[in-house]
Amino acid sequence: MFDPDIAPSGTLLGLLQRGRGDGTLHALAAPRAEALGALNDSVLRDPRRDWQVENRSLYYARLYMQLDGGLEEIERHLFHPDDRTDTGEERTGLALAVLGHLAAYGKDAARLLLRSYAAVGSNWRWALDELALRDDDAGLMSLAPAVLARFPENEQGRADLAAAVRDAFEPRPWRLWAEDPRYGPRLAAAGEQGSFDRWQRQLRPRGPRPGWSVADVLRWAEEGLELEPAEHRYLAAARCLAAVVGPDDRPELLRAARSGPDAARAAVLHHLAERGDPDVLDLIEAAVTCPFSSEPLVTAGLSAFERMRSAAAVERARSWAPRTDRLGASAAAVLARRGAQHDADLVLAALRRTVREEGPDAAGLWELVDGTGRLGVACAAPVLRHIYRETSSSQLRGRAAAALAVTDPGFAAGFAVECLWDCEETTRELAARHAATGDDRVVEQLRRLAADPAEEAEVQTAVRSRFGPDASAV
């Protein structure tokens, strides 16, 4: 995850970077050159806060089709000399995913560009996966010599090839090539090596063994921090404690939770929280509020508290929620998930405070936004609209839209309309269920979504639910 450079939400570029439905609507109304410039900028400089989770590729591909945009800028980006030095997937992944959707829409130039990049590009695995879903057998077979040439006929090359075959997201090309007598023996050996590697890893477990004591498990958790890179094992250790702790071990656990090393302390806090130990809430408060506690320990303590489901944890959250520190924020998140209707004021206060102090992209907003919708906090609508407009996270925007659907009477005729063009399928599904059909654009877009083979089944089901059993009427 990284912090991209996001343009203001009121600009065309800012709307497209956020993946908002209004981005598509404004782009189609803008001069074509301006719209294509903003679109290319968004695709070539991935604007997502978390590129592994947020969706943009179908959203941008649809706009390329609507604008009849060329692929010259994407081609220059993929084959730029930087591709040899900056080999991270985040540099080219979005562009390749957009090309994959364009190929699915029948754009031959996109498929040919994917083939060329798969043959010589650094992120060739991603391009090959896109082609595995969209290309024909002949096209995939033409790539075999270039792809297999990446793996020299030596020990390291054979190991790398085995890993590539084993870890392939889409196995179709590898299976197709394995049927060819020119490549079959080599790929069969690579497949056998991958299976052998998995078997060897299973024979060399590094975790706790039967017969370990509480002290052994806690020591193992602490040893993980000495590795390079460090391994945070406290969650795994907490699960192991469930198997080894006996009735006489509670005093040892309490001592570790109060004054043990950080990893051991974190493991015990999670273990005690899972079992609703009567002392665990006080222990969590002591660990989180102590000025000398390390960041991993504070994070672990808050996580342990937020996982608790007991009535005692909810009651304690009510007393902690007015705090303005991290413990207060964690308590407000617990109330947002499991609080009662009379906790709405505490959740709303935390939501407003978080937006005011940390902005519309604060990590703590997700639970609070959901909570305002769950509790039906009608007076939260103004701040939810602000989050919807300004956040750069398309997933948080979708959560804000879901909360507005419950709290804002004007949602159906307002934001729900633009949500039909949103980049996130869950947001489009929400809009398909709520958008007022008095606007001609709504009916037209519902028809497009119902007919688009690239659209998610859940969205199309929501569309059809608006028009009754006669889906063809959409």
C-alpha cells in the first residue's frame, strides 16, 4: 500500500483517479483530448491506495471503449526502459489488466500488445495470465519459446521454472505447452519438482511440536523477532496456547501479559481475549496506554480487544469510546460493529472526530462508516457525503454509499445514480438496487450493465430485480 498523488475531487482527473461514476459522466461530456489525457494519466500512474484490492481496470477499459481511445500511451509505458529496472507489479499491473478487459471486448490491438509484452516485459506473468483468459490456443502457443527462454537449462533455471509453473495464477498456458512434445518433458519435470518442493516444506515444519509447554510457545513467539526479516508470530502462538494451556497455567499467563517480552505478551493477550478472561480488559488497557509499549504490542492489544464478542467488552468500549487516543478509536469501532442503538452518538462523535483530525482517508473510518449505516444514524449523512466525495479509496466510498442508502432520503435520486458507473462492482450493485429510474440515464445504464458480458453476476441480478421477471425489458 502507498499514498498516490491524487488530484482534487472536483477535477476530471481527480474523479477518474477515484473511480467515481461522475468521472465517466464528466469524461464523456468533456473534450475528447482532455478526457483521454486524464484517462491515460490514471492508467499509467496507478492512483489506488491499495492496488491489490481496489478495482479500476474494467472502469478504465469501458471508458477507453466509449472514447474510442488508442493504446499508444499504454504501449510507450509498458516498453519504456524503466521496465527493466522497476519490475514491481504496481508499475504495469493496472495497464495490463485494462488491456485484458479491452481484449475481452474484442479489441485486437490490446491482445497483440499483451502478447508482445508477455514475450519481453518484466511483468510477463501478469500479461500471460490476462492472455490465458482471453487468447486462443494458437496465440498462447506462439509465446512458448519466448517464455521458456527466460529459464536457462541449468540448476537455477530449472528451479525458477518449477516455481513459475507451481505459482501460476492461470495454469492454462502451461498445460497447453505441456501437451506439445517440444516442451512437454521439460514442463513435466518442472511440475514434479514443484510437487516435491511442497512435500519437502511439509516435512520441515518450523512451528511448535507436541509436548511443548506454555513457556516453550512464548519463547518460540519471541524468537521470531530475532529472524531477518522478523516474523510476528504472536497470533500463531495464541492459537498454539489454546492447545497447551492447562488449568494451572493461568498465573504464568497473567505474569507474561503484565511484564513479559512484547511478542509473548501480545500472544497471551490474544489468548486471554479469545477466552473472555475476566482480567484481560484491564491488561489490554495497561498495554495500550503505557507510554513505553512498543508499536507492535499496542497494535496487538487493540486487535485482541476488537476481536472480543462478550457483553463485557462492549460495556468497556462504552467507557473508552470518549477517549481521543487509539484506545478510544478502537472502542468506537467495537461499538460501530456490536453496539446498541443508544451507542449511536458515540459512533457519530468518533466519525466526525476522525474525519476532522485525520481526513477522509483515515484507516479508522471503515468501521465507523459501516456503524452509522448499521445503527441508522440519520444525522451522519453530511459527513458521509463528504467522505464519499473526497476519499481516494473506492472501497471506503462504497461503504459510505451503503451507509447513505440507509441514512440519506435523497440517496436514490442523488449519489445512487452516479454509482451505476462506479469502479467497484459492489457499489454498482448497490446502485442497481436503489437508483431512481426517473432519470433516463439510469434506465439506459441499467440496460448496459445487464447486457455487458464483463459485468459481475451480482450486479446483473440486482438490475433484473428492478424490472421483475421480464429481464429482457431492461
